[in-house]
Amino acid sequence: MAEETSIVTGHSEKAENFTPVGSKQEAKFLEGPQSRWKELLFAFDVFKEFIYGFRKLHFVGACATVFGSARFPETHPYYETAREIGRQLVSIGFTVMTGGGPGIMEAANRGAKEAGGRSIGCNIVLPKEQKPNKYLDKWVDINYFFIRKILLTKYSYAFVVMPGGYGTMDEFFESITMIQTGKSKQFPIVLMGKAFHLELYEYMENMVREKTISPKDIELFLFTDSVDEAINHINKHAIEGFALKERKKIHPLSILGEAR
């Protein structure tokens, strides 16, 4: 008998092995209109998860987020580059934030810990691949991808994009789009890995030629292999550009049950 696949859910045992689904609620929501009651319950669940994230991350300080693949082992050169980036970000005063998982994320968190800095994870709940790494001081487990992306963006003043897959590209282009459209301030974005990202960069140059983006849009990020160049760029456009050292420190309120 041929394998049956539901056209409503789009799932089969084989399909799930290829495309993990982290949130059944999110998958159901994205199928289309539900009953008013179910839509309301989903909205409350989203609100509850936002509040959970806000409470956990409110006092982590100014963050720099490092994006990248979960699949690189610690023997890979990209892992060591991300580890050094974590160390260097701490040295200029940042809390290092990642998606909290293995690979590039672990490397950046590890570098931050080794340099005596703070290491934060915003972990997505998935059946495979994604568990909080052991170099985190604090993390949140998030059920919805879109909430996770907002939290990774909300607390960060700089973004480093290492080699990665679909998720990394999603985060890279969303960050650029937010800046391009004026929905976000012009925080520094660094695209690390010229060999890995060469064809991507050439494609973006073609978008300039085809006038689907402006020449200035391709200047919204630094394209480099140099950790020192990346850190200097972030220091100039984030630490100095946003006067982060002058920002007033936010203190916990015991009346709200916030930990000191």
C-alpha cells in the first residue's frame, strides 16, 4: 500500500523526518482560519510566551546576536571563528546572545563564557537538533519561531551572521529588511565568511543591477572574513553609535517578582 499523506496537515512519517515541526499550535494556526475561540486562545498563548521571554531577558544587558548553523562540529574552522567572535564581543562590553543550540551558537556562547562575559540563549523547541548548549548563563525555551526571532532582535544592538542554513538566511534577511524599511534603527550587521557567502553576495549585487534594491541597501552590512574588522565595525556603529555605555541601567522590581 502506498504511504498516505494528509493534505490538511501536510505530514507523513517520512515528511516529519525531513522537516521537523516544533509547534503543533503554530502549524495549526498557519493552516488558515480557525474558530474564533481557537484564534483567541492562540493569541493568549502568544501573549503569554512574549511575557515569559520579556521577563527572562529584561536584565541581560546590551546584546550582540550571533546567527549560524547548528550542524558544525567544534573541529570545524567556522566553529573556532564563532568562538573567537564570542570572546571579542565580550571584550567590547556585549552580552552574547544566540539561538542557544549547538554548532555556531554553542561556539559563540562558549567564547563568551571563556572570556568571562554573559552568555544567553533563545532556544527554539524542536523534535531534533536543538537543545540548549552547556555554555549558557541563562536561556529561554520558545515554542514559536516568530516570537524567537523577535526576542533575538529586540535585545540586540549588533548581529553577526555566520555560515548557516535556511534559518540563518531567514534571520539575516529579516534583520536587513527591518533596517531597510525603517522599522529598526541601523544596527551593525556582519556577514562572516566570504567563500561560503560569495554566491549570495553576487546575487545581491544582481538585485542592485536589476533595481530590486538600491545600491545603498547592499551597504547595510559588512561582508568580511576578519574577526577584527567585524568587531571594529560593531564597536564603531553600536557601542559608539548608540552610546551604549551611557544607557541607564534597569533594576529589577521585587514587587513584580523579578530576580536580583
